[in-house]
Amino acid sequence: MEQKDYQRLRLLSYNIQAGVDTKKYHHYLTQGWKHVLPHRERQVNLDLIANMIRPFDIVGLQEVDSGSLRSGFLDQTAYLAHCAQFPFWFEQTNRKIGKLAQHSNGLLSRMKPTQVNEYKLPGLPGRGVIMCRYGGSEGLSICIMHLALGRRARLRQVQFVSELISDQRHAIVMGDMNCSCESDEMQLLVKNTNLRQSGCGSGTFPSWRPMRRIDHILVSDSLLVENARVLDYPMSDHLPIGIDVLIPKELDLAA
């Protein structure tokens, strides 16, 4: 098929660290207070992030705050959707620490999903996945997640996600996986699904010296991928990743 036979979707995944701009390892210690208290620079960072994500069609966010003391009680998913002019958005709060922090995943979309579900991932409380569908039973499914720090928990979580999308012909899985392209977890995900990795050439963490690729977008082999890239936009301790997905035009995403 020629390029004209496809519709292009621009996707981005970004762990925004609740708007905290970390530039060095020692900032985790010396600026750790920013993870529990509000500060002016957080708002500046969010505005810069909003400007960066504006050209994309679907954005998956991790480590978003859904409205607590540290964010000045600002729902960051809703704020980014408004500033970047995304008409549809959804958040999943996975870890609530009273008024101090509300750890969430977020979805921003220019198209209206036909269905959005949220699931808790296996392991200790605090990890989840957003699954949204565009179109009917043969449409496109997108999962946004943030996996655990421990390997054993990640393996269980990957198994859960594999089963979640096992009957999906057209699927995309993206997020902060906390593991490398060569890890057992990623190999298990590829083995158990029709997903393929969309590029592992560049690191995403830490943003100031990206040595590890722990943020990923995997795409079903039924879809074409172009422009898989890591964006040089260090407004968090992670770098964002983006891809263009070419979807056959006969696949009606609005059904």
C-alpha cells in the first residue's frame, strides 16, 4: 500500500516526574522537597511540556500529579490537556498519599476514544494501566502504563498486560517500563503478543546523561512505524519518546 492509503498518528510517551525538573543525580537529594511541596518552577515546566506535546495526536503520561499539595492542588493531566488543546483526556490515580501526592497515569487525545478502562497491575499497590480503544472490535487499542521497580513484579505485570491485549489485532503499549529493551520482561511481552519494539537506539534515563532505555513504545506488527525517536527535551528525569504510526485508512477509528 502507498502512503496515501494510511492515516498517520503521532504518539508520545513521557514520564514528567510531576513537573519536577531534575538535572543531576544529587538533585534527588538536594531538591527532594520539590516532590512534596509546591514550587514556582513546576508551573513553568508544565507550560514548556504543554508546548512540546502540542503537535502530537495521542500522549501517554506517567508520574502525573492529579491534584495535591506538591502540585498546588493542580490536576496536571487536565492542565496539560487544556494548555495543549487536547479535547479528550483521562487520568488514573494509582497511589494516593493523602494531600501530599496523587501519583497518576494520564491520557491526552485529539480523537474521542470509544472506550477507556483502567486496571490495577499485579504487585504492591500503586501501579496501573490505562487501556483505551478507538473504533470497534477491529479498531486500535492503546495501553499506557508505569511498571514496578522490581523485576519479579514487572514480569507479573507484563504477563497481565499480555493477556489484556491478547485478542487485539491492532495494539500499542507505551510507558515507563523500568527495564531495558533486552530485559526478560520486554522479551516476554514481545513473545506473548504481536507487539514489536519501535526503536532502542537511544537512552531515555537519566535525562541529563541518558544511558538507559527504560521508556518504550511497542506496536503491533499489523501497523507501520516511522520516526521512532527520543526527544531531547530534559524537563524531567526522563526524556520523552515519540513515534508516527501509519494505520490503514479502512480501519475506522471513530466507529
